[in-house]
Amino acid sequence: MLYLETGKLPQATKRATKDRSIPAWPLPETGVTESTERWPMHYPMTETLIDIAIAEKRPDEVIRWYDQRQIGAVGWGWGVDRDDTVAEAVAGAYPDRALVIWKKLAEAYIAQTQPRAYAAAAGFLRKVHRLLEKRGKQEEWRSYLAQLRQVNARKRRLVEVLDDLVGRPIIER
């Protein structure tokens, strides 16, 4: 973990103590010199640390590293998946944070003004709806949906997608 957080190799840190409460690094030096990579590594390696925290089911750490990550440090096209995964991981412990993330993702897709993007936004809006319903906040869901409908009233296809989310029949549209 120290390497992921600071970039320091374990053998480079002399943590051994005289009373052996912290043993010396047990492996011998490899003789391999540090590489001069084309692109320098950036520490902390938040994406990897987020993955570890998710795997270990530690939402506090997920939020900690998610807040520290550098925007744009994620490879092209990975940000949405990462944000959705983080929201899924923290929804139980930090439902408000999960809602903010899912709303941000949905609104980013809506801003693309493409029918395919509206369908993707609907997936995140369903997650918002499920979480708000689970927390007994149906009124907040209706209010958010009404706000989306009002702000995007000219986007006919989006309004149809929003109607489908609430199960409104075509005749009433």
C-alpha cells in the first residue's frame, strides 16, 4: 500500500527497528534499476487504491481515494464506469454521495442530446429512483424528475424516456 500511496519501493524504506517490532524488508535487492518510463507515474495511484478498497468492502476508503483522484487521470472512456462502480460501492454507507454521482452521470448523458445518450442516462436515473425509494424519499424523486422534465422540455425524446421511467402510458403523454 505504501508504494501505491507514495511511490516508494518497500526496500527503499528502512523501517526495521532494533527490537524487531518492524522487521527489515525480507527480500534481497533485485539489481534492477528504476526504469525511466516515457510517462511518469503519479502517486497516489488512486484508481488502484479505489479498486482495492472496493474489493475489501471499505466504503470510507473508497470515498477517501475517490475524493483525492485527479480528474482526467483516468484513461479515456473509463471515467463513467469508475464513477458508477464507486457509487455502487458506497450506496449503502454514503447514499447521498451515490445519489450525487449518479445524478451527475445522468445529467452528463442528457447534455449530449442524443437518443442513445438518453437511454444511458435512464440507467443512472433508475439507480437514483431505487435508492430514493429505498430511503423513503419518493417526493424527492418526483421533484427531481419534474425538474429534469422542465429544464429539458424541448428534448422530446428525453421526455419520452422520462415518461417510461415512471411508467406513464403513451396516451397520457
